[in-house]
Amino acid sequence: MKNKEQGLTIIELLIAIGIMAVLSLIAMPMFQNYSLKAHRVEARNTLQAAATKLGQVYFANKRYDAIGKFEIDSSTGKEKFVKTKEINDDWLAENSLNKSPATGSVRYEISITLDADTVRTIGDETVNFGAQGYTLTATATGKQEKDKCKIITFNSRGVKGGTMPNECWR
């Protein structure tokens, strides 16, 4: 009786390695795209969280550019707004809304641009209503720069934008 050894030949081993290489070449880009998209979704969520916080600021202060209080001006007897806190990129950082994700490797940096102050003349008086709008911008950084959505925006009117708005907000 002959004793036949069982096992893989070098050719079979090379074929198996080749198949694994082809599969990894197909799977890796798909995984990277899913990873980029997941970080994009997280950045959009951060923009919307910042918009919610800014909505609270507007509700309390009737403007987006500052937190403060309304007081009666002793010299005129009229109500005026007194700023106690400016709304800017530092305010976003204080509220953990300046980057996405909030912890770990930063994929998007978040910034705010306020609209110009709204100034109206009422009778013979000029009234500054402060910024009545804003635009939040998420800018891709690091590994996320490979994503097609390098810039994602959201403004006070609810307009969603970016480098590819239809793709970035889908």
C-alpha cells in the first residue's frame, strides 16, 4: 500500500493568495467610502446640533451674534441689548461644536460666519438688530480630505449646501 501525502501544492497556495488579493482590492475602497460617508454624516449631525443651539440663542436674544440681556437705557428710557458673550468660533469650541467627531481624530473642522448686522431706521432712531442669520461650515481635514464632500454648509434659513449639496446631504 502506498502512503499518499495530503496537502496543498505551491500552485494551489498561490491561486488562493491571488483570490484573496483580488477580493481585498475590491473590498478596501468600498470600506473606505463607507468610512468617509459615516464621518460626513457625523459632521452633518454636528452642524445640525450647532444650528439647534443657535436657535436657542436667537429665541432668547432675538439675534445670532451675541448672548446678552435687554435693559432699559437710563438716559433714553428705551430698551437696549447689552452683549455678554459674542457668538463666534470660540463659542462653538466652548460648546464642543467646533469639530467632528468631538473626540478622537478630527475629520471636519466647524466654523461660523455671521450675516452682517441688520440696521433699521425707525422714526428718527437707528436700531441695530444684530446678525439675523449665519452659515455653519464643516471643512474636511486629514483623512477626510479624500471625500468628495470637502465642504458642507448649513445656514439659518435651513439651506443645506457644500461642494456637492445633493450628495453631501443624502
